[in-house]
Amino acid sequence: MTTDISRDTNKNVNGALLSGVLLSILGVIAIAAPNFTTIFAETWIAAILIFAGFTKLVYATQTRDRGGFIWKILLSGLYIATGIMLFVYPFTGVVTLTLLLGTFLLTEGTFELILAFRLRPQENWTWILGDGIITLVLGAMIWFQWPFNAPWLIGTLVGVSIIFTGVSRVMLALNARSTSNPPDQTAKAT
């Protein structure tokens, strides 16, 4: 029974290791072809918005007797229309998403700086300050290079994220492998 459990554990660890390696490779490919990855990510967001819009439309019709029916319909229409616009005009969608990302990072960085100074008497408040400064700088870099950075920025960020996900999976799998197969204690004794 113990060998069945360890065999299942090794199978799971090997699967996690393989998925981590594949994710890392996909991340490198995403960075190597950032324009393609950006369009792919934009199209994926468009599909999600359209699906969410139709889901909201179904919800609106199912709950029309609870009030706010017109607003629910308008909201679902907004989701669907935005998704369709991203499909029809992908480059405009990429430019808009890049601008929104820059705006988000600038806003987040500002809020992080405010939070850091509010927490200033506490220990380690400088970590939040550093996070705020880096986030603010990233947002400013996006804004000052916009719209020229739009074709490659989102794809590059997606690729970096995928690489870090893959590397973390590999490291977790290696850690699980080392803890499930501890070194033989008798070999150390001799």
C-alpha cells in the first residue's frame, strides 16, 4: 500500500514537473513572439467579455421581476458590445488595454505610496514603499511609451507571468520530490 501511495505521489510530482517545464517553454515562446501573444490575449479577453455578457443577459431575463431589468440588460449589452469591438478592431483594443494597464499601474502605485506613508511607523513599511515606487515607475513607463509599446507589451507581460508560473511549478515539484524521497539514512551512517 505504501508503494502505491509513493508511486502515485511520484506520478503527481512528475506531472507537476512536466507542466512547469511546458509552461516555462510557452512563456519563452510568448516573449519571443510578443505581438502574437498580445493579440491572442486581447482576443481571449474579448471572448470572456462576450461570454460574460450573454451570462448577464440570461441572468437579467431570469430575474426580470426583481427590479433593475433595464440596467441588467444595458450592462450585458455593454459587455457584449465591448467584446465584439475587441474582436472587430483588435489593434484598437490592444492600444486601449495597454492604456488601461498603464493607468491601473499608476493608480495602484499612487495608492501603495499613500499606504506606505500611512504605515510608516510600522516595521517593514519600506517594502510597501518599494512596491509603490516600482509600480508607479512601470505605469509611467507604459504611459510615456504609449501607444508604441502596445503591440508587444501585453504579450511580453503574459510571457513573463507564464515563465514565473512554470518556474514556480518546477521548484514546487522538485521540492515535493525531495521530501517524498528522503536520502537513505543508513547510507549517511556508514
